Amino acid sequence: MRKSKNYNSNKFSRLKEYVHGAPYIDVLEQPKICKSFGLPYSAKVFRDEYRNRIYEFFKNETTTAATASKMTKIPHKYICEIKSYLESNGLLKVVTIDRCPTTGSSNVQFISTNKDVWSEFDLLQKTNQFNLFEDVQK
């Protein structure tokens, strides 16, 4: 029994190493990759890798999800899901709102996981929210 557990542990280690070194693997291909390592499908291996990639990406880049998708090749929708997870765990913050360099859309969130960057931006000042309230009171 012990030998089998170590054997599977070794397989999982090799799978993790493979996924870490590979570009984004589409969700439909992930079960095939696991099978090629003689393992059942393990979504956790892929999920953990892509969460870590996005966390590290936004640690070095303060930009939009669309730009992150373009640069990392991880689908935009999946980046938004990871953003939600990281944000709910206090690991990511929207630091400003501006025009997206990738899509050209206005009022797009720029995000970061680098806590040193969080205080460099002033979201309220950028969006002029205080001016909106002043206009209403006049």
C-alpha cells in the first residue's frame, strides 16, 4: 500500500511540474493530460497553478484582466474568476479605474496583488466620485 501511495505521489509531482512548465491548458484537455500521467482528472492541480500564475502576474503588473489574458494566454473569464477568489481572500485589490490598453474600453478596473502598489493609487481621486456628490448637493 505504501509503495502505491508513493508511486501516485510521484505521478502527481510530475503532473504539477508539467502543468507549471506548460502554457495554459484548456479545460477540455486537462483530463487527457492527467490520464497521460496515469492519474484521474485533478482540477485542483490546474486551478492552483493558474491561480498562482495570475497572483504572480498581478504582483509585477498593475493592469486589466483583458491585458492579463492577452499576456498570459489564460482566458479572460477564468482570470475574472481567479480575480474574485483572490479579492475575497484579501490578496488582490482594484487600485484604479481607467481606459483598458487592450480593449480601449473606459472605466475598466486595474488590479494588483502587490500590496506596496495599493497605496500608490487613489481610486476615489481618479474617478471623481466626490465631485458627483458635490453636484447633487448644490
